[in-house]
Amino acid sequence: MTAAPQEEERGADPGTERSDPPSAVPGDDGRDGGSGLTRAYLFAQRAARALVKGVQNRWRRSLHLRVISTTLVLSLLVMAGLGYVMLSQVRGGLLDAKIDTAVNDHRAGLNYALAELQENEVGDRDRLLYNITDELTGRSGDTGLYGVVIMPSVGDETGWATGDEDTVQQQSVPQRLIDQVRQSGSEQQYHTYTRIDMDGSHEPALVVGAELTHAYELYYLFPLQHEQEILDLVQGTVALVGTLLVILLGLIAFVVTRLVVRPVRSAAQSAERLASGELSERMTVHGEDDLARLAVSFNDMAGNLQEKIQELEELSKVQRQFVSDVSHELRTPLTTIRMAGDLLFDEREELDTSQRRSVELLKGQVERFEELLGDLLEISRHDAGAATLGVEPSDIRDSVMKAVGDAEQIAEKRGIKIVLRLPAEPCVAEFDTRRINRILRNLVVNAVEHSEGRDVVVSAAGDRDAVAVAVRDYGVGLKEGEEHLCFDRFWRADYSRVRTTGGTGLGLSIAKEDAVLHGGWLQAWGLPDKGSQFRLSLPRSSGTELRGSPLPLVPPEIALGHNFTPVPDDGEDDG
């Protein structure tokens, strides 16, 4: 600051000869160089994007970084504002003091020159003016150097100045000040800023001028080099102090934020471990401040949560054991009832009509009771984590054929045709045949019961990593949200249907557990009056992660006709 105002190339087919044109020779027309520049540009662009993305991720995830950066930026802005105000005040004070001193010196010189001109009216006028300028220039001390110029008020004559650079001094008087002095026609003083050419550099200066007589004008040139040095010193000091203060504030913010962030980060890590199942996780309590209260509250919450979970686990264990014990204990009397029922059923022809109907209902309900007991035992095994797999390589088509065969009798009674769409090639995967057969039988039977007299389509397919079976019906369908609820235990979309047909209400829930046990998916889709589709997807190799399914979850005709985008169950990819 100063005191004065201012195309990737395609490979040829095997066995095909190709002759490159002469321009394709490397270095012939600069193409290889251009490709290298392009690759370098793309690499730099990717690196820049990766850097920006990394900084953005770091900024979003680090509270420590955001607090320190914000503190530094705000401190820098505050220091810049304070520095600007301070430098403006110092600059204004220096210039005001310089102007006052310059005006006083000029007034004293003006009085002296007038006195000399009045005493020596006769004589060599040029010599007198030169002596006056020499005397006035000599009055400036080491701390207040200035130049003196006397210029004629009319004509283009050269004025009078002293020193080797008298011409430079005269040329340094700005024309605007000369015009202002001449137009005033009085001894009123005027000042302005200019620059003096000193040793090849233009130094700022203050010029004060006034009319000496009607024929002459007196100008003082005050270099502002000393003021500029003071201002530069102040500016450098302010910059240094501001920089050190910003750094100090950054360090303070780092320390203070670290004191706050470390306990919060520790609490977040403890919460993550607690959420992952480590119920014994606790925070370390230091002191009695707010963070210590947070740690105490967290530990109390974790302790209460651990107690509640343990209570629920014990209750769940008791319930599972109760279901298992009841199921086992009921098998003995149920076997006796089943034997008696079978005996009565075999002799039903000898009974009258009402008794025969009662015997038939008894047999049906006993069979359903046996099925319910079996499902309860299976559910209890899954709940206890005791369910195991007996995997072996099998063709999924065989399981589909067996499930369809088991459901054919029900389909024939309802006049429904089961359409098979199976691939010609084997779809071999590693799975537990018994469990998969049970899943498919359950899906096909449910589709037949809910098809409203329309055909049922069973499709199978396989790819490199997975096999899948989809069972499609065109019945009542599912309402929005029921594609998830249908796998809940004892859930029914139409409870009136349960009183006449249907199984135990545990079939789809067991099927879901069996699919998850295989590392597979069992998903549902449906629309009201458009039918529904259930899809079972299994990995080819047992224990591998399932990433996709060879069959779509939404039927193609629905997806195309209704612009429907399926949402996979449990966040899984629907292929």
C-alpha cells in the first residue's frame, strides 16, 4: 500500500491380414503424440475428480476438519478486516500530519519569499529567485526534506529550482495544481499528490502550492518516502501478527475440538459396537462435565438394553422350548386320534350320512393338526438356530416337477392347468432337496388356491452363478405392501379364505427361512386383480453370495405395460 492514492483402435479378426496406411506409422502425423496427451489429460482429470471426491468425503465425515477449517477461514476474514481498518487509520493519520506540517512549512516559505521580493525590487530578478529557492530548500532538515520550485504565472518560461534535478522537480508539479493555483488568483494554499522520479523510481510525494505574487507561484514538494516506510513497516507487522494469530487460533481450535470430538467419536464407536451385538460395551467416564454425563447416560442405556435383551432372549428361549415340548407331547395323543380316525374313516360306508360327514371332517382336521405340529417343530428349529442343510448337487427342474406333481390333484379338482416353462439344459445347484421341494410345493399349492380358476405358470432358469424358479398366478394378487407381509407367520390376505381352505399359515414363513438358510432369496410381487408371482433364487454353489437372479421378479408383460419398477425384498437385487 502506498501513501499516495492509485478413438480406441479395434483389433483385427484372427487370420485376417491388414495393411496400415502410411499415416498410421507412429510419429508420422503426430497421432501417437496426440493419443498420449489425451491419455495424460484423462488420467489427470480422473485424479482431480478422485481428489475432489476424497476431500468432499473427508469434509462430510470429519467434524474436526470442519470446525478447524471454519475457524481458520473466519479468523482470516476477521484479521483481514481489522488489518484493513488499522492500516487505513494509520495511513490517514500519517497523511494528515504530513499535510499539516507541509502547509505550515509552505506558509513560512511563502512569507519569506514575499519579504525578499519586496526588499529587493531592483536588481537581477532571476538571481534573486534562485537565491530564494536555495535558501528555502536549505531550511529543510534531515527529517523533513523537500524541494522548492518558483514558477512564473504567465508564459512558458522555465521556473526556478535548486539542485541537480531542478528540471525533474519542476516537471513533478502536476498541471492540475498549477491550474488550480492560477485560477484562484489569491495566496490560498492548495495541495495534491504526485510522484517524483528519484533514481529511476517514482516515489510518492505531496505538493503544496500558492500564488507568491501576481507573476510568480511557489510550490513545495514533500517526498513521502518516510511515511511510506512507516506504512510498510506497520503493514508488515500487521500481516505477521495476523498470520501468527490465525495459526494460533487454528491450533486452539484443533486442541479444543479434539477435546470435544474425541469423546463423541468414542461414543459413536461404542454405539456401533453395541449395535453390532456387543452388549457388554461401555464408555469410560472421565470427570463430571457434560461429556461425562453423556458417557454415564450411555452406559445406563447400554445396561438397561442388555438387561431387556437378555430378558427377551430368555423369554424367547422359554417360548421356543414350550412350542417344541408341546409339539412333541401332542404327537402321542394325536397318533392315537389319527389311528382311531383312520379306523372310523375306513368304516365310513357303514355309517349314516351325518356320521359319515363327521368322520370325513375329523380325518381332514387331524391331517391339518399333524401338518401344524410339523410346521411348529420346523419353526422352533429355525428360531433356535438348529436347522441344518444337507446340500448335494441337484437339478432344480426335478424339484419343480415333484412340486407340480404333488399339486396336480388339487389343480385338477379346481379345473386349473399348471403350465411349465423349463429350460432344456440341466440347472444344477447345491441345495437341500427336501427343503427346496417343500418351498416349491408350498408356492405351487398357494398359487393354485389363489388363482381364481386361471392357469398357473411355473418357470425355471439358470445362469453362471444362480438358479431360480418363479411361480405366477393370475388371481386376486397382492395389495401394496403385502409382498412383505405375506412371509409373516399366520398372516392371511383374506381371512375368510382361512376358514374353508389353506394350510397352517406357517408355510411361507418356513419357506422364507429355508431360502435364507441356503443364502438365497424368496421374494413376492403382486397387484390387485393382476395376480402375483413368487420367485425363489439360489446360488449355484452353497455358501457363495447371491448377487442376482436369472428370472425377473416382475412379469415382463406387467413391467412393460405398466412401466413398473420392482423393489427387491430386504434390499436384495432382483436381477
